[in-house]
Amino acid sequence: MPDSAVHPVVDPIAAAPSSRRAVTAPAPSGKPRKVPRIIVLGGGSVGLYAAHRLRRRLGTREAAIVIVDPRAYMTYAPFLPEAAAGSIDPRNVVAPLRRALKDVDVLQGKVTEIRHAERTVQVTPEEGASYWVTYDHLIIGLGSVARTLPIPGLAEVAIGFKNIEEAIAVRNQVLGRIDRAASTWDPDLRTRMLTFTFVGGGFAGVEAIAEVEDMARAAVRYYGGIEQSELRFVLVEGSARILPEVSAELGQYTLEELRKRDIDIYLSTFLSSCVDGHVVLSDGTEFDSETIVWTAGVKANPVLASSDLPLDKQGRVICLATLQVVTADGVVVPDAYAAGDCAAVPDLYNPGTFCPPNAQHAIREAKHLADNLAKVLRSDAPTDYKHRNVGAVASLGMYKGVAQMFGRFKVRGFLAWVLHRTYHVFAMPTPNRKIRIMAGWTAALLLRREVVALGTLHDPRAEFRAAAVPPRPRPLEESAPPATL
């Protein structure tokens, strides 16, 4: 990791108006900041909602707020399956940070090191040298990344399902394989193209395969050369059941519904290999698949390992219920707060456990964290975060879903699908996005969703490169006649 001798501490916020510059710790020039600087690591649910709430609680003369993320937008993960299925425009699943956060500075770059003892973080932009940013208070909302395993072929052929780019890639991959298969007469190649494998039977995996399968079958109606029976969808899950987030009854119902749709489901089975698309499962099953989607769990952002913050065995930041960072001995780490997937937040309604890594908790934790930090800055005592789970909802394609509300009320079918859409559209940040999503749903009901693959989206210059005229070779210079004596 480059040190500050190579990449000195700089202040990319220095050009901001003086009322927005960050007090206490000196700026790199040696001058004290006029107001404390709060730096928010991560622009996901925690980052956006915490920064938004803080700005409402604290004026620009009370604190400067800086948010750091490689992407300039927040992705609302629960809508990724519907974005992959074309039920929602992918642009409406994200909330631009600069538009959603007024009077908050946004640094677009990856956090590569955290030195809380020095109150500095290293930011590496996509282009240019890394630099260090100083702060007075730290909010850690770095979220999680896909938890992968050293499975042969996985890194080379699989697609993740953690961000909007991956959801678009899955959509284009599935529709693109259908397009190609329609013009391919080799039966083995067609089978390989029309086999779609999803690994992981939690919410992400079940919703993804259900939504995408529903979209694929709707698309095949327009292809005279492909039969519905040629489509094969496979779900691989390592445990004995799917959807562990809901009751066993709803999990079994979902399992039966997916199997009625001819989705092959392998329980208590693991992916052993997928080299060149040849799938080998732990029970000995083998088949070829050109589409492999990995949704088998998440882990805390690995950048935390290169920090001086206290972590638990899962690599999450250790927290109190107040969302303040603490050491393993329970000593509060000054000026540090954490929430979301990368934080081990005690669940006060279920002693001995931690709040699950989902959007429901992340959004509420972010708001509570912001309230607590505002209280501390005003010399008030922080309060504990406690939230009783309101339930879980899952979409299984158009007009199909399951829901479990308040742990008791179990809903399935059309009503559960309505609950899923209603809950998440109201949880989506910004009125702009709410209206756009609902308008898109209305249009889809009247006009049907689009089932077109944008095949070259991920390599838009491919056709131009192929058409580009190569430079003409330079003619060989005629050799000079030998000198005569």
C-alpha cells in the first residue's frame, strides 16, 4: 500500500466554500477547520440515508459532510431482480448521490485504507493517484461484497448479482443466449445456451431466478424456433431448504411453486466446478451451462481488514447498539460509527444475535446513527437502536410472491406480490425514483415489458474495432547499391 510519502495527505474539499470545510483536527495546510468534517464511507443505503439525515439535523455551519464511494449513486438492491427481468428501468433502481444529497460533498473513488487513529482514509480514484482525506468523525457504511469460494472456473465464467451492472449483464446474457439459440441448429449447443444456472437459495437467488425465468418464458413466445420445454433453469443451494429468512411453510411453498415451473432445484448440494461452463455438482450431476449466476451469500467489505478498527471473526466492525464502534473489550472507539452489512450491530429484540444484513435494517440503522452522531456533537447522550422485524417479502415473477409480516401473517400469490412492490417502492429513496418506478409498472401492465437484449452493451467498441481499417504496412525501402572502390 503506498504511504503518505508517495501520496501526501491532500484536501480535495479545500475548494468548497469556507462554511462547508471541515474543526478540531488541523487541515493539511496546518490551519484548523472551521466546522467538524464527517466522512461517510460507502454510498449505499447506510451512506445515503445517514448523510441525508445528518444534513437535516446539522446545518452547513455545524458540520461538513463528505461521502466516498466508487459509484456516484446508491443501488436499491431489493429491486435488482426486477431490473434484471425488465420490470423496472435499471436507471430507476439507483439514486444519484449528488442529486439526492444537497450540501454534501461526494468523492468518487475506492476506499483502500483506513487509519482511524490518525483520522485519515486513503481514496483511490478510477484514474489518477491515491490521496488521503482527513476527518473528525467517521461513519462506516461500506456494505458487503459477494462471498465466493475457490471453485474451479467460477471467477472466469460466473456473474455476480450485487449491483445494477451485474443485473443488466444477467438480463443481456439470458436474452442474448435465447437470440443465439434461435439461429443455432446444433442440439448440444442449443441445450448449453438455454441452460441457466443460479447458485444460492436465499432471497437474492430465489428472486433472481424466479424473475428471470418469468422474463425468459415471456420472451420465448416471440421465437417460433424455440419451445418452452427447451428452457432449463437450475437452482443450486447448499442447505436443506430455500428462503431461510421466512418460515419453513413459506419456504416449502416457494419450493413447490418453482418446481411447478419446471425449475430444477438441488438442495444440500454444492457447486464443485464450472470450468468453461461445464457444471459439476457435489452429488455428481454434470451439465453444460453458458450462464452461471452466483448469489451464494455476502461478506463484509474486505477493505476493513486493512484498517485499525476492531473487527469480529466475520470481518465486521464491532458495534454497540448505539452504533458506536467498540473494541472487543467494549471500550468505545472515539468518533467512529458503523451500520449495515459491514457492522455487527446487536439485535436487542433477539439477545445474543445481530441485526440481519438487509435493507430494512440498513436504512433504519443509518437514520438512527445520524441522530446519535448529531446528539453527540451537541453534547447529548446517544440512544440504542432497536427495531422489531416487520417481515419479509419476496417476488417470484409477475403477480407471484410470498410474504411474512410481523412473524405471524403469511401471505402468498398475488397479494404477496402487491405487498412486495408496495413496501419496496416506499422504501426507495427520493420521490423522483418512486414516481418513475410506479409509472414504469403502469406502462408495463398496459404495454408489456421489453424483452430485448442489448448484446454489445458491455463492449460497445467491438463493432467499431472490427470495422476499423488497419494501418497500411510501410513499403520496404530499396536497398542502396553497394559501394564500388
